[in-house]
Amino acid sequence: MFYLTTAIDYTNGSPHIGHAYEKVLADVIIRYRRLRGDEAFFLTGVDQHGQKVQQTAEKEGVHPATFVKRTTKKFLNLWDKLGVKYDGWAETIDDRHKTCVQGILTALKDQGQLYKHAHSGHYSVRQEQFLQDRDRDEAGNFGPEWGEVVQIEEENWYFKLSEHTDWLKSYLDATPDAVLPAFRKSELLNALERNSGTDLCISRPKERLRWGIEIPFDTDFVTYVWFDALINYVSFAGYRAAPDAELPDFEKLWTADERPVHIIGKDILVPAHGIYWLCMLHAMGFPDELIPRLLVHGWWNMRGEKMSKSLGNIVDPAELADKFGVEALRYYLVRDIVTGKDSDFDVERLIMLYNTELANELGNLCNRALNMSQRFTEGIITRGGIFTDADLALQTSLAESTDAYRAAMDEFDVSKGLEALGRHVGHCNQYAERMKPWELNKDPEMKARLATVLQHLAESVAHCAVLLSPILPDAAAKLAAQLNLPSLTEISLSDLHWGLIPEGHTIGKPKPVFPKILVEEKV
């Protein structure tokens, strides 16, 4: 079983392009794994507790539950619009999650992993955490990334994080794929050195925050949002769940054979997921072989700057989908960014990539292959029998591109996988220009040769439809339907061999799948 999760989205704001990228990336990965023939489960959801939610709800004059319900709907609507299909949905106000969190807290307390302590220090309202001197800049100030910083003195519950950091260092050193891509691991190891000896405050007094999960053994406190939210990865996977909880079988879902993968943004690798979560799992008794892999993606920036409300450069993915189409947006989001690195959002590149690689290159190949087959061979695909070195080269190109696509997708590098697919599409278009089937059709003695050429083009389109299906499922399904192929859900990567279209197969009438995006010229 392949278990994939994304960081759950905080319901104190609206979804933006970064949220859309993360969910589309996860959707592509889970669809690809099913195409591989794997049994797979995708969990995503929303983080609904915390001080910022409580404060925003108070400003709007509504109960936090009403506020998070309204905000959650925005995320649900966007995932539906973008075709993101998940198997499990996590909401941290769910009673099943609350029960799991409180059970874990009680177990950790019984193991001596939690203690109560009075503390005075600086507190970041934005990040909902106490700050240390190491969080100051060179001038000794807390930077703007922390937002409002206030002085607080209060008693809280703490998790003995420091008892697990040596283990975490050893685990990271011994596990090559603990953090992907690999260069992100060095950032985590460096952060561990800075955080050595620090424990984690995991509660907030109710006099300051009531919107959270109550500490079961001390009801004057609620659980710190980051401790609560991280547990969603196990709570909604069936960990400690009652038999009638209608949740997955945890033992089946969370296995050592295929360690879970958590997709997160680089901003929450340190300290939340890379330190807090992994140490929490270790304290909960998870062995190294059951510690999840962290797939860390970069940011979408705008002209080199991180998108933010204060800069006024937030991009609304719903508006992009409405304006340019879901296919164009999904393709751009996973094509123009290398997993793990940052990229600059550029609407002109969205249009260029779609028009060039889909409308022109792939669209041209599909229209040529299907149109000429309809016009010249009545839509019947046959091998013909006259083969040349050019045909063998095209078959080799398809095999090599498919292997490269699989290797890239296995490593979660969707952009590289699409590059491999694009190389074969380009080879096919060059093949068509050299073979000139429109000229072959004029010579009755070249009918067999014409059939061979058209068969090679149609076969390539069929393979492209299958390989494109994780990225653009709706467009790929349209291509498959025009080819009269079985449902793409019935085809796996192991079925991809030359001859996917059987001898004598009749294809349907073509219809453009990738209409070009037309942009009004500026006067």
C-alpha cells in the first residue's frame, strides 16, 4: 500500500497558488502510482484550530466553528474544480481526531514524556510559538516573519523533544530517502544543531485560547495547534481508532514495505515536520522503518519574491482555472517547477507551455494521427508490413521516453517525466514530416507503407494518452475515447507494449482536445 498525505491547509485564510500546486502534485503522484498498479491512498484536509483562527473569528463576530466551516468550503470547492481526488479527508475538529490526539497525549504523559513548567518569554502570535534568542536577527530584533511578538509568562505542558534529537540525527544520517530531495536534509540537520536541548511547549492556557483540543488530564489547557495538526496523518489513517470509526486499517495503510510519503512546503520542514513530527512518532513507539518520508517542495514566487497578502501578489488558482482551463493550470503547476525547488509564477509561461507543448506539439500529433487515419484508411489501424529504420527509431524513442518517464515519476519529479514524454511527441512530429503520409496516400502502391506510418503515429498517441493520464486525466480520457481504447483505469504501465492498439482496430472521429489559448494583443 502506498500512503500519501499533504500538509493540511490552515483555515485562517483562502487557498492560493501554493496550496493548488501541492494538491495537484499529490493528485498526479497518486494517479501515477495507481497507473503503476499499486494500491494507493491519498489523505488531505484542513487544520482548523489555533489562536489565529479564534482571533479572526472574533473579529468577524462569528463562532470559530462557523468560521472554519466557511473557510473549509473554499478549499473543498477548489479541489473539486481542479480535479483533485482524495481518498481520505481530514478535519481537525472531527471527534475521531480529537479522541486520537487525547489518547496520544495521555500515553505520552504516562511514559514520562510530558511535564508541566512555568515559562516567561517572547511569543510570536503569527507562528503561535515561543521564540528563542537564536530567532533574533543580527540587530537583535525579531524579524517580520514572526509578526506580532509579545512578552508572555505562563505555565504550560511540554514534550521532551530534546530526548529524541540524538535519535533523529542518527536516523537522518542512516536513511538516504528520509527527506526528498536530498539537499533539503542538510537544512534539517543544521536546524537540529541549533535546536539541540530544547523541549516543545504543547499546550495553551484556556484563558488565552479556548479553540483547541482539551488536554485530557489538565482541562485548563488546550493542545498547541502544531502538536494537534500533525497527528492528522495517523488519526485519519486509523491509528488508535475504534472498530466502528469508519477509518482505514492502519496496519495495512502504514507499512514498512512502502513507507508513507508526506508532501510539505519547505517553510514547514523546520521545525514542525522535520523535528516535531518525527520526534513525536519516535516517542509514540514508531520504529525507524515506519517513519514517513518527507517530500519537500519549494515556493511559487512572484519576480523572485514570496507571494504574500502584504505585497499584494497573491495568485488565485480558481480564477486561473476559469480563465485558462483546468488542463492548462494543472499542466503548468507540475511542468514549470522542479519538485523541491522554487519557481517564479508567470502567466505568460503558463500560456506558452500549454500552447507549445500541448496545443501545438501533442495536439498536432493527435490531430494528424487520427484525422489522416480517418481520411486515408477509414479509421482502421493496421501494421501494413513495410518497415524502415525510421519506424524502428520511433519505437525505440517511445521505449526510451517511457523508461525515462517512469524513472522520473518514481522519484516524484513530474516535470522531468513530462520532458521525457515531450521528447517522444517531438520525435513523432518529425517522423510525420519525414514520412509525409499525405504524399504516400497519393500513390496506390504505397498503401501498405501508409498504413504502417499511420499505425506508428496512432500507437504513439495511445501511449501518450496513458502516460499523460496522471497529469491531465480528463484530457487523456478524451484521447482514449477517440482512439476507442478501454477506460484508462483499466490500463496499467505494465500494459504498455508496442501493439497497444490491436491489428484491425477502428478508431473514432477526432476532435481537438487542446484548443489553443488565444490572448488579445495589446494595442
